[in-house]
Amino acid sequence: MSDTSLRVVWVYPDLLSTYGDQGNVLVVERRARQRGLDVQRLDVRSDQPIPTSGDIYLIGGGEDRPQRLAAERLLRDGGLNRAVDNGAIVFAVCAGYQIMGHEFVNDLGERSAGLGLLDVVSSRGEAERCVGDVLGEADDQLRLPELTGFENHQGITHLGPGVRPLARVRLGNGNGTGDGTEGAWRDTVFGTYLHGPVLARNPQIADLLIKLSLDVNALPPTDDTWYEALRQERIAAATQPA
Ligand code: GLN
């Protein structure tokens, strides 16, 4: 972080913002401001260069064609990889998560290269599209409460040795390979199939991103009554018998 402000970069809202992904930007901004931080938000469209000076980069989900275009432009640009080399933090959702990996299968049925920021490879699942609620026990190292979210993806993602799963699912598919894992992370790069404004349901992930950017272990507490009410409502709805 610079001396004065936390720089939050929303990557390609014109291509990767199909599921209310702006919510993640708003949650990070709000929780940082609640801790007295000055926040500078940069929305970077796909015809603009990715700044390398950001602290936290948020990348959303998208349909198959915009996902292919986004991956091509990010690769050509190179800014996100340089930012991560400099220690930037990335939180990528669904299509964004697949783009962070080595490769994924695109809308033309061909392999598209990803950015290689996560040691994962995505392919097209043979089974039905993964759609529905997800509950998952987060990786111990992250010290997060149970994750709650909603997934909607055809792609499935295989994890390599260079990443750890973000969570193990209690409900839902997650990475969709049948191994019970959901998402992937390493160092400062995080990917998840919990789509849309997942940080509104898991504000502790937003705090984790802020803590990493400040290089601190804790943040001042906030009043999380409404976040917690939403979490509990979604957990109850997800686990209630059909
Ligand atoms: N197009 C990708 C898939 O279906 C990602 C979808 C999404 O972002 N929800 O796997």
C-alpha cells in the first residue's frame, strides 16, 4: 500500500461483471474505509492498460466469450502478472478464477491460455452444469469462518501442487472434479467458484485481502450484524430440506 491510500483495481467490468461482481469492490472499499483507510478505486475497462501499482485486484465472472476476450487482453497487457510479481493481491471469481490458471476451454471449444498466476487447469465438465448453493470449510491457514456462496459454472478446475484449495465443500461442487475442493490460492492470489458478490456473504475474505495489503495480522473490529444475518439466512436456506 502507498503511504496515503489503498488502491483497489476492478479489472474489466465491461467483460467480467455478469453476476453483480461490483458488490465485491463495494465491500472491500467499505470495509477498508471503516478501518480509517483512504481508498482509491480504479475501474479498468478491457481497452485500457492494467495499472501495475494497485494493491488489490478484483476480477469477476462472465460468460464464455467475454471470458476468452478478457484472457487474451490480460495476457497481451501483462500488467496483472507484473503487479502480482510486485506483491499485489488478486481475488478472482469464476471466469476470473479460470483465467488465473494455466488454461481453460473457451466458447469455441478450444484451449485458451490463462495468466498462470495459479497452478490450476480448467476444462469443460462432462456432467451437468454446477449450479446451486455452496458451503465450504475454509483452508485452516486462512482462518476464515465457513464460506457460503452460490456457484454457476460448466468448467471444472484441477489443482496442481502449487496451490492449496480455498475450501472443502460441505454442500455443492466447488472445483467440480469430485475431490471436494473449492477454489485455489497461493501467497496473494485467490480464486473461487463462489460467484457474484461473494464478499458480501463472506466479509472476512475482504478483510483478509486488506490485511495482506497492509501486512498486518488483524484489523479493528466492525459491526457485522447485517453481514452475519445474511450469512445465517443463506446457510439456513442452503441446508433446509427440499
Ligand atoms: N464460463 C465459465 C464456466 O461456465 C465461467 C462462468 C462464470 O463465470 N459463472 O465455467
